[in-house]
Amino acid sequence: MAAKIDKEMLIKHHFWIGTGLCVLLVLIPLFCLIGGVSDAVSKERDAMIAAKKKGEGIKDPKNEKWVKAYQKQDSYVETQQSKVWREAYETQKDFMTWPDALVQEYPQFRTKQFGDPITAYEAVKFADTFKDQVRDVLRS
């Protein structure tokens, strides 16, 4: 006797039939992944652990030739940096000047650089005398 599929029963229980199919469609690939991928992952994990153990045996990983080469390169870079900074300073040293009236009143301003601390009274005097310097710059 063949089982008779009733169309009405399929329409009535379509939610439960779909749920069962979804569960099957999720579980089948999940079992395939667990079985197939776990072997590859365990092989890679074992290879990584072996490489890590091999690397732990090295006591001093620094190569003296490389260390000397990097030290030589660092000294060259520091020399070049000092040279560039010196050249930049020489081209820009006249950009920051103190007003003449302020230098005559406070001779220590001849040696002060941009960013050096000054007192509040000196700051007020600088603001008053700076106006004269701005006018000269705008005229030229």
C-alpha cells in the first residue's frame, strides 16, 4: 500500500516540515566541517608547535653582522639628521628676531631662542615693542 500524500496536510503543516528541513540542512554541513576541517587544523597546530619549539632553542638570535650594519646605518642617519637640522637652522635663524628696543632694555634677549621662557613683565614689554617690528615688515 502506497502512502498517500495529502495536499491539505502539506499546506497545514508546512512550518514543521520546513523547520525539519532547515535543521537537516544545518546539521549535515556542520558534521562535514567537524570531520574534514578538524584534521587540517590539528596538522597545522602541530606544525606550529614544532616550529615554536625549534625556535625556542636559539639562545641569541641576533646576527652580529646585521647588528653592526644597523649601527653603522643609524650613525649615518644621525649624522645626516644633524646636518639637515643645522642647514635648516641657518636658513631660518633670522626669522625670529627680538625688537631692538627690547634687546636694548634686556640684553639677555640676544641669546634667547623661540620658546624660551620669559617673565610676564617681559611679555608685556614684548607686546608693546612688537608693534614697531610689524610695521617695518609690512612696509617692505
